[in-house]
Amino acid sequence: MAYSNKIKELYQNQLKGIQDAGLFKQERFIHSSQDAEIEVEFPTGSAPKKVINVCANNYLGLSSHPEVIKAAHEGLDTRGYGMSSVRFICGTQDIHRELENKVSEFLGTEDTILFPSCMDANAGVFEAILTSEDIMISDRLVHASIIDGMRLCAAQHDTFKHSDMAHLEKKLQLHADKRLKVVINDGVYSMDGDTAKLDEMAALCEKYDALLFVDESHSSGFIGKTGRGTHEKCGVMGKIDIITTTFGKALGGASGGCVSGRKEIVEMCRQKARPYLFSNTIAPVVVSGVLRVLDILSQSTERRDKLEVNTEFWRKGLSEAGFVLKDGDTPIVPVMLFNAKLAQDFSKDLFDLGIYAIGFFFPVVPQGAARIRTQISAGHEMHHLEKALDAFIKVGKKYDILGKTKQEIIEMYGN
Ligand SMILES: *Cc1c(COP(=O)(O)O)cnc(C)c1O
């Protein structure tokens, strides 16, 4: 017997270690579609309860939009269910290329290549375009999938302090001798909700002859005046060499991702990126859904405008109530609690009041930086946000943290 009791115990012990460290991730079952209101079974085995969802990446409220669902049905009816092949054998339909062209148009780039996910896009892109003569210079807080992608690549690696442009410039000078230099960062950082200084980065990249890479997973569809992303917000559309993004968040929320940018870089990915070559692409039903999403967003900025109004209301409400927030203007609004147990208790009390928001603590965020990360959506109506704000204030009062500073909260609960 290969899977002996000894091996079984080895894993059981490791799992227990995860549990003992308080790091065991318990999933909760949703019994409805993903929306502003969802039905959640929590704790497991209990009757599903209707709650307002303030922790999804459903920024534009498109995950269950009737027009997107209709388009997905049409895709299913006209192009079938599955591809049963990778793209370069017989797994490319006309709609896959149509989507690539639409994404390029939306992001203002030269070309686009689809991947099964943005995780795969990030896992494949660096290895496809860089060699050991090159250097990847990444922000210290980039997403896990970028870190994995850099690990899979033979190029050298260095980092700069989060959003520290002076430090980035030093690193660019330090690596002046490398064949290619790529500056790598997220457009909007998902834990703090802050925005990359893409305009300053683009200027530095021009000065030091470096390529600029940005992961727009938490930006595409709603950041910038017409929702094109951080490059639009920072006034550098057309200056980003490589954009990766996901269709699994604001852009319908199903799945899929892409690399978009310079034509030759996209073509290199098509020839060499392993997750593209060796894994099926996005299913036709999803492609049709995303095509419709991009149509909706190109016709009107109504949804991103509503998201902006909702976000302003939410940030202002929490801030005036006396919560400690992370600064910023994106729909990612972290309510800082600092202590891990307080974050968990707070989340549970919110759930009892019909509000779904999850506590984040180490190792997802740094030690002593526990929080409830709230995410606002265009799918929220004012009555949702008012009810959620009410609940936050009630629970905030219960723990006596309203109007308290970071230092005071840490004195009361530890960190
Ligand atoms: C969510 C996310 C991804 C992964 O996207 P998937 O398409 O779900 O694989 C990659 N990068 C960033 C910054 C993300 O937030």
C-alpha cells in the first residue's frame, strides 16, 4: 500500500498544524447566485440565511446580470459547451479571436491573448518573453500569481518597496546593464485598495529603458473615467507594455484572463506560454458572456459611475462613524481592526445582523494589520449600503472602537 498510515498521519499532522495556528480556511456554501444579496449556509449544516454581500469582487454587479446570462445562453446554443482541445490544435473559435480584439479595443492595446485564468496569464507571460540576461523588478506587494510566474522564469529578480518610486529608480540604476528590465506591479492592490503610481512608473521606465507590466485584475472595468483601468486613471493609456487582467472579477466574474499589450509580446505568448499551449482556453459560454460585458461597458459608464457614488457614500459613512480606514478612493475599503480575533468576532456579529464581510488576518495581511475588507459594488442599492453601515456602527459600538485611533484599538485588543 503506497498511501500508508505513516503518510496519512504526516498529512493529518500538517493539517492539524494549520488548524492549531488558526489558519484553517473554512469555506461557506452560497445557495444562491452571486449578487448584492446572497443566501449563505453558515455554520455548515444550518439553514441558508439571506445576507448583504460586501466582500465579493463583483464590482460592477454583472455576475448575475440578465443580459450577460442571456448572452451566455446564446453562446452555449450556438458554439456548444466545451472545446475539447487546446487552441493551437482545434480549440479556437471565431468568438475567441473576437474577444481578444474587443479586449484590445477596451484596454487601448495592440493585441490580446486569452488564458484560462489571470493566474495562468501571470504564470506564463514572464517565462515566454524573458531570459537569464533580463531582470524583473517587482513591487513587494504584488499578487501571489505574479510571484509564481516570476519563479517559473529564468530571468533575474529584484524588488522595490511598495509604491516607493525613489527606491524603484535606484533599482533601475542598479540594473542598468541588463538586456531587458521589466517593472512589475498591480494596478490596484487588493488588500489595501491603493492605486499604483503608474504615471510616475511610466516616466521612470521611459528614462531607464524598461518595460512596464501591470496586473489590472482589481481595476479593469471600473477604474478611470470610462473604466478602462489604472492606466486610464493615471493618464498613461498606450504606454503600458504588458497588461494582465481577469474576467473573474468585475468583467462578469466567471473565469478567464488575458495578456494584453505590445503585439510582439502577445505573439511570443502565443508561441511559448505554457498555460496557453497546454491548457484549454475559456469555454464558449464564458466568452459570449464577457463579449456582452464589454459591450455593456463600452455603451455607457453608468455602472462604474454608480460604483463611484456607492463607494463615496460607503467611505464617508464609515469614516464619519469613526472607523479607521485605509486611505484611497477605490471600491476596496479595508476597515482596520488590527487584532485577528477582533476581526473574526466582528465578522460574525455582522453576519448575525445580515451582513456578509470577512475578517482578514495574518498571513493574508501582515501581523497586527487584521481587518474587515469591504468591497463595494454597482449592484448595491442605497438601502443595502445603509443597512450595512448601520450594522457596522452597531458592532463598532459593541466593541467600543468608534472614534478610537489605531493606537487605542491596539491598547484595548492587542495586535
Ligand atoms: C484575482 C487575481 C488574479 C487571479 O485571477 P484569476 O483569473 O481568478 O486566476 C491575478 N492577479 C490579481 C492581482 C488578482 O487579484
